[in-house]
Amino acid sequence: MIDRSFTFLKTLIRAMARSRVAMHGAQVAGLVLPILLICLFLDMHGVVKNPYFGFLIYIVLGPIFVAGLVTMVTGFFLFKDKEEIGLYTLEYLKEQISMPGRLSRVRKLIYLSSFLTFLTLGVSAVVAYYGFSYTESVRFCGLFCHTVMEPEYITYLNSPHSRVPCVECHISSNAGVITKSKISGIRMIYATLFNRYDRPIPTPISSLRPTREVCEKCHRPEKFHGDKLYVKESFLPDRDNTMVETVLLMRIGSGGYREQVAQGIHWHVSPRHLVFYQEDPDQPDKIDRIKLIDHDGSVSIYQRGSGAPGPDDSYRLMDCLDCHNRPTHIFLGPGEALDDKLATGLIPVDLPYVKKVALGLLKGDFADKEQARREIDRGVTEWYRENYPALAAAAPQKVAKAARGIYQAWSENVFPEMNITWRTYDNKLGHRNVRGCFRCHNEELVSLEGRAISNDCNLCHAVLADREISPAIMKVLQGGERAAPRGEE
């Protein structure tokens, strides 16, 4: 059996040698196959963690292997030399079967060729399956195009959705959407290879699939009800980095599902109150006109001035992303980023004036990460040597830890390579840094009857404490004496 198999392989090689195209295809496939099998084994067992390893297997080696097979088969049938190959033609098989004693040999050759065929198909299927899975993975989305997607990947890791794979929001299970996303991905790879991508990458709200379909896969609208207590810790830039708290009772309300009355914040997405709006084409964040279709079918128009309404197809139906426009890729301002590091202890809160020092350093315009790391470390060290020399000498590790925490706050929100600074991306949730809610809730949008959209703060929240030190409401909520703030134990 071994001798006959070896003879068959020699015959096959001689036959391929009569077609240069087939021979080249076989050489490519034969060289790539063992490398591909070894790499598949290592990847399936998680031996290699580098994201480029998956790219090598499924985007480079896999297609090369398949291309070699296709070239080999094409050469057999379309690019033969003058002499007929004859191997496995119908006449050849008839001749072999009709000759006494040859049927057994032909059958074994057919078995061997069938085995090689199914092995090839199996390898191709595994490569195709794992290749598709690789392009759906977070490591491919976030780590492969390192410079381009680094801001999105880092903010994703720090977001409330960090355990939700990218494809759950950006791609659905619909075959049409998957096909569109893969074609779009090819365009993005081209743009990355030839350095033709935007810096910074624009927010893709208009290109995401229907956002309510995305969000409501996890966030059930019939469960939007009641109020939610929100407590925000922040630190003052004084000597003690005094912690202050803002306490809000957020009126989450209801979207009007299950016979509930639509109210509060989620009144805006109630199926009984359809809210449409038109933006100023020159100022996308400026809303010029709002159309409200109420539960009884009545229509109310709110607009700036007395201009004529635009065409109906220029209206956008309000949905989740009109307020939650940065639900995952959240870029913080310098004060908020430092507050997070102080609250979690990454920046020692008991270092005098550490937040004031940090705010001053983060105003710097750094060309890259290495310069930022160097300048922040130098700035923190020199400031404490000059102003608190005893502390700098007694606790150099604490000063160094503060420098690392300040740099981390910067590196998670500023990306010079992508032209992303502290205020590149606006977060419209609320109205802390941008107009947010006040895009609609202002006295500028008035109905034909003279009614203005209310901007009463109590529509969305009740302010129980506003940047207060140990607010009294927290003692009530905690049922007794308040624990000492961080840094005062």
C-alpha cells in the first residue's frame, strides 16, 4: 500500500509537472499546509496571544493556501501542455477498470485521493470558520489596527460595556448587515494600509444599525421605571484635595410600556410620544425644529424663529444615541479623569495639592506618549522637591505613584497620533460640558401656539447635594454617622 501510494504521488507530481500553473499552485499549497496546521494548533490552544498571529493565520496563510489549491486545480484543467495528462480522466478510469487486476489499484488510488481531498476541505473549513471568528473578536477590532483603533479600544476597556464584544453593537446577526460590515472592513483595511483614514475617527452614529435594536438587546424598555440615586465623587484642587459629592435623584421614569404612564427621562423614547427633530446643517448640535406626534395623533411643531418646516425626510426620530451618544467609547475631561484616579487610589489623595499640580501638567501639549510620560514625571517630582522637600525625600515612591496615575489619566483620554485631545468628542448625556439636554430644553424652541419646551431641572432630576463636603443627605441614606472621607482615616 505504501509503495503504491508513493507511486501514485510520483505519477501525480509528473502530471502536475506538465502544467506549470498546477505545479506552482501545488508547491504553494504544499509549503503553506504544514505551517498552517501548526499555527492553527497553537491558536486553538491559546499558546500565542499576539493579535497579529491570528491575522497571519486567517488573513494571510489561509487565503494563500486556498489560492494555491485553486491554482493547482485550474492548471490541471485549463493550462495543460501539449501532451494530455490523462490521469483521472474518464478514459483513463475506464481503461484501468477494464484491465484484469487493476481495479484494486485504482480503488486504492481513489481512496487516497479522496482522503487528500477531504483533508484539504477540512483544513479550508477550519480556516474559514476560525478566520470569521477572528474578525469578529475584540482583539481583532481593537488591537490589529493599533494606532487607528487604540483610542476606541482603551475607552472600551474602561467603559460599562467592556464585557460586551464589539460586534454585539456594531454588527447584527442579519446576513445583509454582516456582509455590509465585512465589505466596509475591507475599505478600512485599505485606508489603514495606505494612511488614508480620518484623524480623529468621526462618531459613526449615522452608520450604526438601528440603535434601539442594538440597545434593547440588553436594556429592556419595559424595565425603565422609577428613580435612580446617582452619587458622584470629585476632588477640589486645594491643599487637602478635599472630596466633595454631588447627589442626584435621577427621574428615569417610564417609556409607557405595560400600561404605565410615560414620564421622566425615558418619556422621550415612548412609542406613545414620537419625537422627531431637525438639526442645523452647519451646526449639527444645534436643533432647529422639533415635531412631536402625541398618542392621540396630534402634531406639534417647535422651532426657532418663523422659518418654514423642512421636508419630512430631513427629520430624525429620537432614539437612545441622541442622549447616550458615547455609551462605550467615553472620553473624559481632565478634571473628571483625575477624580477617577484619586477615588480609586491610583493617585495618592493625601499628597498636598496633587490635583492642582496634575491639572496644571495636563494642560501641556505633548507630542506623543513618551514625551507625556517624561514631562509629567519630571513636573511632579520637581514640584514636590521645590515645595515639599521633606515629603519628596521621605516618600519618593508616593510621588512616583502620583506621576504614574496622572499619566494614566492622560493616556486614557488623549491620543496625539489620532489628533484626539480632551474635548474632541462631546458627551451629550446631561449638560456638564456641552449643551446636551439644553439642545431641546430651552426657551428658543417655541410652538405655533407660543409654548416653549420646559427647561425645568426637576423634569430629569432632583438635586440633593451639589459638590458638598459630607452632605447631610448621605448621612440619611447611610442610616447614621458618615464614614470619614478618603485620606482622612
